[in-house]
Amino acid sequence: MAPIPGSGLAKGLAVTLRTMTKKSVTEQYPDVQPDLPPRTRGVIGLFEENCTVCMLCARECPDWCIYIDSHKETIPAATPGGRERSRNVLDRFAIDFALCMYCGICIEVCPFDALFWSPEFEYAETDIHELTHERDKLREWMWTVPAPPALDPGAEEPKEIAAARKTAEKLAAAQTSQPTQATPSQTTEAGKAAQAAQPPQPTQPTHAAQTAQAEPSEPPADRSDAQPGPPEPPEGRADPESGPSAAEGGTS
């Protein structure tokens, strides 16, 4: 079916009339900053302390727009007889945003979380050569990176956080138990001080002294109720405690 002549013009006028009745919304930029989504791909921020100069981001970049320079530094042995170690020290980290296509591969492959997306987008320059930003500028953009979203309440706790929490709990327990444990010398000195602070206690008489006080060794002579001593053995009979008598010894 052939189109009706003038139908396209009528549709265009209908769209124009429909939009003329709506209120236009104009963002007052740059006086009012736009409200961007939190995952906006503006620029790449660098957290320099986490970078180990592994060069993984530069190797995986499809545009080869990341430039990294470093040097090796020797660390002396921590213990006597140990061997020295070497580590890479970052000298330069630059990104050429004139070549970057904002794919985010460098951020995904970084094993130490040194690169992050920032919603900052105001980095236009008059010269294309000035779009290569060094690590100082990348570090400034790091502070504009939004905080990560909260985890799901039912999600499993990350292993890194669990390990850090257990270590912190062990250190706290060690610090709380350390003041309560006293050395033997401190315990002895504390015992002496406690004994010196106590008032003197009256001495208790011993059992022998109590017996001596309760039972005199010799009864008084002037007492009529004194009991007589043991009877003497008759003459001619040996004392059982003194052994055989002289008569028995003579006859034998």
C-alpha cells in the first residue's frame, strides 16, 4: 500500500506539538553538578600504597595507554644470618586518557586493588598531550571514588575481613590478660607488703604448753587429796622394770 502523501509531515508535526506542551528540564551545568550513578566510568584513580609494580595492568591494556617505571630496592635481612630481599619501588604511573577506551580491564585484573573507577569527568585539556596524567593526579582522583555498596546481610563474610577480625581479637585478648599475670618477684613483694600491713596477731600457746599449764608436774605437799604414788615392791621380789634382782643373779 502506497503511503499517503504528507503522512510523514503530519507525524513530525504531531511529535512537535506533543513536546511543546511538556515542561523542559535543563541542568544548570557547571553551576549545578549532575547527579551521576555511583558506577560511572569517569577516570581511573590510583591507590599507590597497594601497587606492587606487577605490570599486569599495563600488559592487559588493549590500548597500551598505561606507562609504569620502577626500580628495585634491597631490603636488609631482618634476622642475623638471613638473606636480603628485593622489592619493586614505583617511580612512575601514568595513564594516557587520549588513548583509553574505558574498558576497565586494568581495574579488573589488578590483584591488589590499586585501581578504581572515579565518577570525576572534568579533566578536559586544550592540548592532547596534557591528557597523559601522572600518578599525582591519579592519586587526587582516588579520593573521589565512592564507597562500595553494602554487602547483603545474608552473604558470607569475606575471608580477608574474617582473618583480620580474628587477629584483632587475639591481640585484644593478649593485652587484657597481660596485666593480670604477675611475675614471681612481684608476687613475693606483694605478699610481704600485705603481711607488713596486717596488725600483729596474738600467739597461740602450743599443745605442750597447754598441757604443762593444765597439769602441774608435782602435786603440792600440803594437799590432803593428793593421790599416793605406786606401791613399792616387797622385799625379795624383783622390780619388773629394773631387771633381775641380785639374788636371782647370784643363784644363777
